[in-house]
Amino acid sequence: MRERFLSLVVGAVSRMLVRRDRRSGAVERMMNAFPFADGRLAIRSGERRLSAVYVSAGEDTPAVLICHGIGELVEYWAGVQWMLKGLGVSSLAFNYSGYGESSGSVSAANCEEDAKAAYAELAERGHRAVFLLGFSLGTGVSCAIADEVPAEGLILCEGFTSFREAAVALRVWRWMTYTVPDRWVTVERVRSLRMPVLVVHSDGDELFPLSMARRVAEACGERGDLMVAHGLSHNAPIFAPTREYWGRVVEWMERQCDRSRGEGEDSRSRMQEVSMGPRDSPSEQRA
């Protein structure tokens, strides 16, 4: 019953946010400006079909699977995918079941199944390394499947410690959070992972505090790195992507690839503080 209630909550919030963006004209503007129409594809996930966008930077490049946040669509990630391509990284962004043109309904289980199906699709393309990247809600999804796929590393951007704690941070009464299952407890999940983990978070995130990111990074132990951005609100890395933010992510990916090949030093910087770009508007805040 609680799993069903979680699915209803996530689904309702997602539909509300997408409808808002459609009414404001934001979705239409992004669709009209979308540069990767040729990269659209459909991915099978069980009996469902997922809409996705694959952007190649070349066969002999690392690649990243993007697990987006609640109420987002793959088109929102066009700017980031364009920037990653310029930085030599291929990427695949997909819509969870019930999002955009993807069939089926939104549920925690479906999100995780969808992420594994999308990973398999990306892995078949022969890239030299595949990373998982979760943003906001997607940090819970990507972390949940991380030990079920042979990813090179896990990147958690603007995420939370657990779904319940995220709800409290969003000013939901704590007692109400016990009506949903204790799903996506990232701060505990990362303890058992063997892969390197990069936690990226802004001190200006108005949804989830930087303290959450610090706890997740600490839970990773020696496998974790924390990169702190300055002054960016929650969705700024998507709506106003900068080379400083995503370039640092790509540099970390390259270091992990070098270590896997035995070419890089095995020393880790536990925290890097970098200055990022301007804030996005308060109306663009979402999990």
C-alpha cells in the first residue's frame, strides 16, 4: 500500500510540474529549439517503451546515463548533452515510464527497471566506459541500481540523503513521510558500493541543503569525492549549464578511466570547491 502511495505522489507531482511548464510555454520553446531530433530512440523496459535521446561524441569516448529529476523531460537536458558532447562525452537521457512519450505508469520500481534497461542500451554502443549520473530524484534511482550494472562510477548531482528526508526538506510534515516506504536511502546505499562516487552539490541549492551532500560523500568513505559549487540554485546546472560545472564532472570521469587503465594516481581529493554561474529563477525549483 505504501509503495502504491509513493507512486501516486511521484506521479502526481510529475504531472503537475510538466503541465505547469506546458502552460508557461517552456516545453514548447524547448521542443522547438531541441537540437537532437536524430538522436531520439525508443528503449524497451519490460512491456513498456521509453522515449530517450542518445548523443554520441564518438565511439572511443566515455558515456554517461542520465537519470533525471521529478517533473523533467529529456528535452530539458539538451543543453547539458550538447555541452558533454563538446567535452568528449557521449550521453543518453531517458524518460521514466509515464513521463513524456514513455508508456506505462510512474512508480519507484518502474523507475529502477527503466534505468537498468537504459543502461543496457547505452552499454551496447561500445563506449570505453559508462557512468551513471543522477540528478535530484534521479540520484535515488541511479544509486539504487548502481550495484546491478557494471558502471565505471556514480555521479550524484543536487541529490538527497533519502526520499523521506528530501520530503522534510521540502517542508512536508515529518509524520506524513511515514505514509511512503523508506525508499532511495542514498546515504546508506552508497556504503555498500564498490565503485567511485562523485557528489556534486551547490551551496545555493534551495531544495536540498549542502549538509545532505556532505553526509552522502562521507558515507562513501575513500571511494567518495565531494565537489561544491557556489551560488547555484537547484536546477541551474540544467537550465543554465556551464563548462565549469560539467567540465569538472568530466575531469573526474577521465580520472576514473585513467585509474582503471592504471595510468592515473590513486590519490583522492575529498572535496573540491568551485565557483559556478548565476542562480536560476525561483519558479524553476523542483526535485
